[in-house]
Amino acid sequence: MEKLSEKSIIWQNLEGIGLQRILAPAALVLLYIFFGLFGRNFFSYDTMVNILDSSYYIGFIAIGVTFVIISGGIDLSVGTVMMCAAIIGGTAYKTWGWPMWLSLLLIIAVGIAFGFFNGILVSRLKLPPFIATLGTMMISMGIGSIVSNVRSATFPTRASADGWFKSIFKYIGEDGFSIPTGAIVLFGVAIIAYIILIKTKMGRYIFAIGSNKEAARLSGVDVKKWEMMAYVVAGTTAGIGGIAFAAVYTTVMPAQGQGFELNAIAGAVIGGTSLSGGIGSVFGTLIGVYIMSVLRAGLPSMDLQAHYQTFFTGVVVLGAVLLDIYRNQKASEVKILTQADTYKKSVQEKIDSVKLELSAAMVEKDQSKADSLKKEILSLKRELKKTYTKMKSEERTGKIRLREAERVSEREFHHDQKEHQTAGDGN
């Protein structure tokens, strides 16, 4: 019974943490090991750098999307907003003659402006998030093309004086050895987002709005303000993602970015963020993003083309959504305790109470009392095992008898129906 109770406690802890949040890190480790064993040169430093490099810009926008999804919304514009901000910043530097530091600030400012725009559409004008952000996606693509005059924006190379910002995301030494410093920036932003989401009033209100918007409103929460702030965070991280994209890829093409938002949403969902709102984790989202990056790097190492990555990412997303649906269904189920379960719960509570007394006795170094309490705990566990097993057996027997009685009644009902039908046909 002691082993059974330990398993039960472990399972309860897993349910409390969230199965999806446990499975995502496990899936990341297993995928990495799988590609390392069966892929070509996957266990290499260069592959690790490539995985991290391809995670930066998606990771930043995925963090922002996590805030929006937790609030009960969705943001389909983060990818195109990120690219729009990057191309406007690049145009400001290349065509307008702005200094690099000011152009980078402009990229973030453009992202924040689009975040406010989305927030106003959703929270103030009451547009459905899907429609509002779909419109913003098209607007941002158009604005980027208009501002750049449908020309690509080229940022300075690493060797030039204005290419200093590239070293923030990737340091390359004189010998060609590279260090993915962008991972530190990404984790830094993730830590700040985690603190905002978990430790501040803003984060608590965003969770409350996503769980039950009307209940949050009735509790005195300024729903419009904090719902809008979730989109502002998404816009801010889209701006940071734009800088990361420019640092890694140098050239930004107009009307780019469509599809990046799906990767960001997929990363959040794979990491345990519920599409129904109210549940989410910043670090879980990062794990989801890394899972997709490992797929992106691992499939080519097995001589599989890029479209396989799209296929497998879709499969992973569907699995994550199904798991989320299952989790929500289990959470909403009304659990009826049987007599055996009620008995087990009461005895377990008594055992826990005695264990607390035992801990106090151990602290006080009262050995005789401690020995007595240990015997009492052992006795309670034996009694629990014996009585609970007997009660569960009786309950199972009762269920079998009930099902058998239902089958007999059903057979008699069908038999009576046939007799009545036969008698009616005879008349």
C-alpha cells in the first residue's frame, strides 16, 4: 500500500504541474537524442549554434504571444509586425540616414505601436482577436512595403562599425569561433516576462482575464487596460524579434513574416499554454520553440527535406492541442468519491497528521514518542491496505452485479417488445 500511495502522490503532483509541461521537456530531450543517434553530424557545436540562431526571433514573438493566449486572445500579426518593424528600421538607417542605435529603437517603437493598435481593436472596439489581428497582419505587410518602396532593407555587416549590434546575438572571434550570445538575451527576456507574468499585478490580471473575463471584471479588474497590455507585450517582443532577425540574417525583404506567427503560436501551445486561456508558461513556450528548432535542424541531418518539418510540426501541434483538450476536460469533470475513496482519503489525512506529530517529536528528540507514532503510522497503513482493498473489491462486485441486472432487464424488455409485436401482427 505504501508503494501504491507513493504512485498516487506522484500522479497527483504530475496533474498539478500539468502533464503538458512535463511532456514538452521530455520530448525535447528525446528528439535531440534521436537526431543525435540517427542523424548525420547532429551532435556537433555548429548544429547547436544553428539551433539557437534559428530560435531567437521566433522565441521572442512566442513569448509575447504567450501573454495574449493566456489572456484568452490570439495574435496572428506578430510575424508580419516583426518584419515590418525590421524593414522600417533598416530603411531608416539605409535611406533616411539615421544612426544605427536610433534605427534599432525605431524597430522596437514600431512593434509597440502595433501592439497598442491591436490592444485598442480587441479591448476597446471589441473586435474578435482573430479578425483584428488578421487585419493588422495585412496592414503591417502593406506598411512595410510602402515605407521601403517595395525594396529590401540591408543592415550593415558585422565587419562595419555600425554592425556592432550583431555581436549581441552572436559573437564571432578572430579565429572564426562563434558563441550564440543571443541565447543569453532570449533567456533574459524570458526571465523578465516570467517575473511580469507571475510576480506582478499585470500578470495576475492577465491570468484572471483568460480564466474568466466576466468574473475578473466583477472583481474590479480593469479588463480593457490589462487585456490591451497583453497585446502591447506581444508588440514589444515582436520589435525585439525584428532586431534579432536583422542581426542573424542581415537582409529583410518586404512583405515577409507571414507564417512566423504560426510557429510562435505552435511553440506556446507545445509548451503548455492553453488556447482556451488562463494557463501558460513562458519557459514552457521556450521549450516548445526549441522543439521546433530541433526538428528544423534534425530532419535535414536525416536527409529529409524542409516540408517534412512542416508536417511533423503540425503533428506535434495537434498532439499538444489534443492533450490540452483532455486536460481541460479532466479539470471540468465532477469527481464522485465512492465510500472506499472517502475512507482512503480520511485515513490518509490521519496518517499525514500523525506524520506531522512525528516530525515534531523528532525535532524535540523525544524518541519514545517517535517510536510510538511510527507504530501508529504503520498500523494505519496496514488497516488502510486491508480495509480499502476489501471495500474496492465489494464495489467492483456490486458494479458487476448491477451491470448484469441491467443486461437482464434489457433482455426482458426486448423480449416483451417482441411478444407485443407478435401479438399485434396476429390480430
